[in-house]
Amino acid sequence: MKIGVVTFPGTLDDRDAARAARLAGAEVVSLWHADTNLHKVDAVVLPGGFSYGDYLRCGAIAAQAPVMESIIKAANGGLPVLGICNGFQVLVESHLLPGGLIRNEHQNFICRDQKLRVENVDTAWTNEFELGQEITIPLKNGEGGYIATQETLKQLEGDGLIAFRYLELNPNGSMNDIAGLRNARGNVVGLMPHPEHAVEPGFGPDTATAMRSGVDGLKFFTSVMKALVNA
Amino acid sequence: MTYEVDSTAVAASTPEKKQPWKELGLKKDEYERIVEILGRRPTSAELAMYSVMWSEHCSYKSSKIYLRQFGEKVTDEMKKHLMVGMGENAGVVDIGEGWAVTFKVESHNHPSYIEPFQGAATGVGGIVRDILTMGARPIAVMDQLRFGAVEHPDTARVVHGVVNGIGFYGNCLGLPNIGGETVFDKVYQGNPLVNALSVGAMKHADIKLAKASNPGDLVILFGARTGADGIGGVSVLASETFDADGPSRRPAVQVGDPFAEKVLIECCLELYAADVVAGIQDLGGAGLSCATSELASNGNAGMRVQLKDVLLRDESLTPEEILMSESQERMMAIVPPKKLKAFMAIVDKWEVETSVLGEVIDEPRLYIMWGEDEIVNVPPRTVAHDGPVYERPVKYPKWIDELNANGVIAAGLRRAEVASDLAAELVQVISSPNQASKSWITDQYDHYVGGNTALAMPDDSGMVRVSETSGLGVALATDANGRYGQLDPYAGAQLALAEAYRNVAASGAAPLAVTNCLNFGSPENPEVMWQFKQATAGLADGCLALGIPVTGGNVSFYNQTGDVAIHPTPVVGVLGVIDDVARRVPSGWQDEGNNIYLLGVTRDELDGSVWSEVIHDHLGGKPPVVDLAEEKKLADLLHGATLQGLLASAHDLSEGGLAQTMVESCLRFNVGARIWLGELQERDNLDTTAALFSESTARVLVSVGREDDVKFVGLCEARGVSVLRIGVTDGRGDDALLQVKDLADFSLQDLREPWAATIPDLFG
């Protein structure tokens, strides 16, 4: 199975996303922002960072990149796409997911180990979790406050399109504690926290049993592998 | 508006022209020396170039004679791992398996007071480019901060600006911030210290040097366009030639664009991988003046450059300003002509603007043209390396005798005797601004990016994996204690070295090399020069005793508020290597039921301590005794114990003494403990205040699983390191207790709350 990892100028977590995909057993293909060719990948990860410096608005310029033209088309055709942090912002700016992301309520960048509740497991990226499972993965952002109109929120709640919710502490003022979303088809998932930073023992968040041993993020990538095998 | 070119021809024919050498910071004899070197008066461009390259900041003219000892007080054994020593952009050490690392710390103090956000941001940007220039991929950053008193109304401005600036720049670069220090003291009120460290890794074969040695190679400037950043003083030249209503004043502080730097990093790494650059230099202080003269001088060659080919942000810049501009995110590459096409393909891919400025020539001469006019014609070595060297007057400060005589005993500082008073002092110490949790600051930095962070704050050192196949990694710790520096600069520098060394060892790594950033007052003050002389001697002697070389560093003078110098603050960074980061040792207790051992001997050493500052607002006496042989023995023991996997945790004792260390050990993973001090007090002849708060060196607090007890104690005894069991870990969670026998039972919650609240309450 081939997972494409997109690099925009200013992308930071592409090597981390590639490592995570490899640990889940995927073959990784680097996708370049200026290239419309998706090289026949079976799934795509839009990693975190500050694409194009996040000038104008986070993810807004990236949403117009040549590679996104192909990804939007493929996503609408069912290609699994995961957007992490800046990738989530790109998905929102691309209208693959609704709403918007604004400056954190407290105005500061924040990096912390964040507890989440898995709200939906019927997606290509969450099927290995149990419904309601509590997981901890790193969060690091300056503009992670999720907003949407009341109408959109109602629809997201009603249609079960919320994939993850912040637990214990809402780190950025997101409405309804929303940490991540899915699309109706379940192939597109976006979230602010970083599953790719919790895939390898020794380098993830602390857990009750040992320092930096948290690997809850790996299931995002094993989920998509399973979805692809079963597809 | 017209610009009259002061060409070399004009200079030769107008020897009588008055030049603003004084306004540019040159001394009369320095100006005369330039005239002598050139055989005529310098052009205004040459004058600008010499003035900035011969400044204290670029030439190290006051410090050079002392810095030499870092290269002299070394043994062959110390040089064994050193691949590139001092003088290059950063030193390089061999860490094995074909890997090399480069690391350095640099100051950005003065800009950070004027404009804290951009000052701190561009400090990070500058040090990262130094690392990149060596051919390495930057893999982490750290920062060493000193601010004024917390209650001063201006401190919050500086704190917010600096912390946001570091986060803004570092977070956007994708480099994990793995540690640092934050200290508040009124001596830094009008002169905060913002030091930034970066570390990078590369394979041995990939080391790059800043030199232009092959005639015919092209001189290429790439990255951001050149603007009017950081021109500052050079504007006196402009104001002479511009009309009165022209843009006479230029900004003194640079403005950073981390996105441009991130793109530049990836672009350079691709250029290195394609083997298309023969030499490379970043543009930082003194901009093009520095890059052209250093590249040519290092390569024993010359260069011919057309300044009109520099891509500008502002077309009104004069050639002098272009030469001086400190616009960020720029690099200069030396490229063989046959590799130009491949070079251009890579910079085009990254959409990095690039301009070929000229070529390397056989003759050791730097020619800079402005259109048809030759505006610079100098031997590059005289600009870059043969600047003035001063042996400044040195004077022993008499006040230090009085200060040293006024120790905590002489001053009659009261020691609490009642348990409840001692317990209150403990809480007061751990929640004082310098001892309290810094997570309000460090939580604003990304420490995950890269996926290789094995340790970060609040552990004793930052640790990153270098090889994903073997787990080979490096650990870094930096330390400095200005109060000790004030009491005794020789000992102060060694105490900083010893603490950083101990922190690296406590995390499980073997210390390997040293960098430093020496922050001092004005070198024109003979007493400051004495402090500097003592500190450099202390550091060089200390490195020799520990057997680890200084690989590079930075000097920052003129750190003072009005006429009052800061405390001597030599920031020392130690780099260690660990064969597999999986062996790393955290600073906190992880499991219940482990034995807690104090390694090393405690003396009644409270002069200059946190206790004396927080409880009595006192500074006097003599700093703790430095025993580097003992430090080495302790580090070797910790390394041996790490290799055998005996340590569940290790945390060094320094500021705040045993009290601080045991509290932090509890709070790291929320594991409680029962501690008894009786045997320690009896063995080392201490009262409770000294047992809790003494800052004696060469001490570490470790926890060891019961199954490893016999082995561990045996190891300590075999190696002659004092070991004393002083407690056992017990309980987990906020309800767990730190029970100190005959003193108090603290719930972890009651310790955490004040410890965690101090900084957010002040600045949040």
C-alpha cells in the first residue's frame, strides 16, 4: 500500500508523517506541492507545519496548490486523506471539511500532551479505535480554535461527523470541544493534534507506565492500512 | 536624489576628505592603520566594511588574547573527537558511526532589549544558519534567557516579546526546542540576555567549510532579498551623501521570516546532497562585508563582486548600506561554473531568489564594483582576520574582597529551627520565580517535531536521536549562575561547566565537548576585563581537567544598565553522546518502592545560594567549592550505571539544593517519597538548612529499583563515590506525599500548585 505525504514549502512534520506511515507498514511516496501527479498513491497525508508561511490565512495558499487540485478531486472520489494540524487547516480551506480554524483563545502557541475522545470509528483513519476510546497524542498549534456556524455545528453533531473531541482541557477554545472532523463518506479526516508524534515508544507522550511511551497515534495509520486492504 | 560614488579612484585623489570613522566606532589608530594597509584613505564602502568587521562583535578584539587558551589548554586525547575546531561557524565533533554533530550558542542580547520579539526571533535564525553552514541538518534548539526583576514594570514586555519571538521563529522552522534556562535578576533589567543554541547532525563526508579557494568558481547570493535591516550605525555614511530629506535613519534591529529560513534550510540540504557547492557562508552580523571577506580570506584567494547584482528589497539602498545590511535568511555559496545549472535547478525548485555576484580570483584581493566604479579594493585577510587585537587594562576589583567576606555566616543570616518554618522556606524556595516551573514558557515551544526528541525540559538535559537505525543520540545541557560569577568569576565559570557536565551525565550520556556564550559588561572597564580574564581561565582550566574541549562560542560585551555591568554570566553548554537514546535516564521518580540515593558529599555551602537570595535577599561570600575530579568520577559512575540499566532516575543538585531536586523528582511523574535527612546530617555534619538548601557540587539524586540495589551500591563503592540511601519512593498521584522525616509531609498537590502558579501568575 502506498501512502503519499505532501510537502508544501514550510511543511514541518512531513518526515514524521512518513515515519508513522512506514511504521504502519506502508510504502511512502513524497508528493510535491507543485506537482499534480499523485503517483498512484492509495492514501494521502497532509502533514503539519506552516505551509507557505501561513501568510494570508493558515492553509489558504496551500489549498490553491497544484497538488491540492488532484487531491480534492481524488478525495471526492473516495481516496483516504488525513489532514493533521496545518493539514486540517488546508482541508478546511479546500472545503473538504466545513468550518474554520482561528487563533487560540489564549493567543499563545501551545504544545502539550492532549487527551482526546474518539467520537467516530467509521472512517478510513479511525476504524482501529473503539468508540469512546480515550487517547493521548501531542497537540501543538497557534491557530487551532475550531469555529463554525450554529447550523454547521448542528449538522456535524447530528450526522456524527465529529471524529475527536478534546477531553479534560479544551486547549484552544474550539467550539463543542471539537478536535477533529470526518466527512460524510468517512474517507477524509482532519484534526489539530498530531498522531504522527505518538507512534514510536520513547518519542511519544508520557503514559502512566513509562516516559514517552505513548503510541496512540499509530492506529490512525494502521486504520488506513486496514481500510485499504479491505477495500 | 543622487548618490555620489566614492570610488577607489576618488579616494586616491582626495586624501584630505574628512571621514566619519569616529561615528562608525573606529579609534584614531585603527583608522590610521586602514589608511596604511590601503596606501590611501579608504572609500566610504571600505570604511564601512572595516568599521563593522573590526567591531568588538565581529573581531573579538578585546577577548581574542583570552580565547586562545581554549585552543591551547588541550591534550591530544581531548582533540580526538574534534573534527572542526574554533574559528569556523561552529565546531564539529565526531560522535561515532560516521556521524558528526555541530553545535554552538550565540547571544542576541542588545537587539532583544530594543525589540524583544524580533531580537529573539532573529537570534534563533542566526544560530540555526551557522549550523546549516557547516553542512548539517539542524536538529534542535535551546535558549538561555536572563530577564530583569519580575516586579519591574518593563520585565513583562521583554519576557512576552522574547518568548513569543523564540516560539514564532523556532516553531515555524520545525526544530524541537529541547531545553534552556530562564533566570530573573535585577542586574539584567536594562540588558536582558537572550542566548540561543542550535545543534545539527551530518555524516562525516558532508562537512562544509566557509571558504572560496578555487579561482573561477562563482560567488552566489541566495535567499531573501537585501533590505535596510540592521544597518544602524552605518547610516552616518548615508546621511552625508543623501539630501537632508532623504531616508537618513535606518533600523538597527533585523526582522525575521522563519518561513524563508525553513525553505532555505531544505534548499541548502538539497544543494549539499547534490554536491554543487564548494564553500558556503551564512550572512549574519556584517552581512556581505563579512561573507565576502571571510570566504576569500579562509580560502587564501580573492573575489571580484558586482554589488549592483544584489537583489534588493529597497532600491534606494546605497552600496555602503548593501555591504552592511543584516537582512536575515541569506546565504552565500561558492559554486564551480560547471555545477551552476544543477545549482540553479535546486534553488528554482524551492523558489529561492538567487543572483550570481562574481567570481573567485587567484589574487588575494577583494574587489567590489558598483557598476563601473570600483568601490572596494582590499586584502580580504585584513578585513576578516587581521583586525586589531587589544590587551585591555585589567584591574582587580577591590569591592570583591568585601563581598567575599560577607558570607551567610558573617552576615548572620538566620536559619530556621522549627520544622514548620523550614517547611515554609522549602515552599518559598521552590516557588520563587527562578526555581518555579517554567512550563508556561516551554509549553509555547514545539518539542515534538522531528520525532527524535528523547528528553526535553524539564529533564536535566535535552536529548535527540541522531541515527534512527542505531538509536545513537546526543544530549545537551547549558548552565550559568551569574550570582556565583559575581562572587568569583573563575569559580563561576567552572560551576557552570560542572553543572552542565553533570546534567548531561545524569541523563545517561557521556560528555564530549563544550560551547559557551560569555556575557559580560564593558571591556573598557578594567574590572570587567578582570572578570572576563578570570572566567575564561576558569573555563579553560575546567575543560582541561574534565578532558572535554571547547569547540566554539561567542562573546557578548557591553551588557550593562547605565554604568552598571551585569553579573558575569558565562553560559556553558556541554554536549554528550549516548549510544542508544533508549537508555536515557529521566529526572523524576518513575516507580514506587525504589530506593533513593544521594551521591556525593554535602558541605555547608549557602553563600550565593537560592536560599540566601529568596529567604534573605542576600548575595555575599564565596561560591561552593569546585571539585572537577569528583565531578568526573561521578559522571563516569552515572555513565557506567546507565550502561547497566541501573538508574530509574537521576537528577543533579544545584540551585535550591536537595530541597529543589527532591521536589522536582516527585513532580516529574507525580510519584511521592519518604525521605530521611538524619544520616546525611550526621555523616556530613549539617544542620537541616544546609542539608536542604546547600548547593555543594558533584552531587546527584538517583532512584534505583530494589533488584539493582546491591549492584548499584557496589558500583559506587568500587568507584569511590559517596553514596547514601536517604529515602524510598512511595505513592502515586496528586494525593501522594513527599514525607520528609522530622520536617513535614507535603502533598504533591500542595507542592505543585505554588511551583506551577508562579510564572503564569506573573506573566500569563
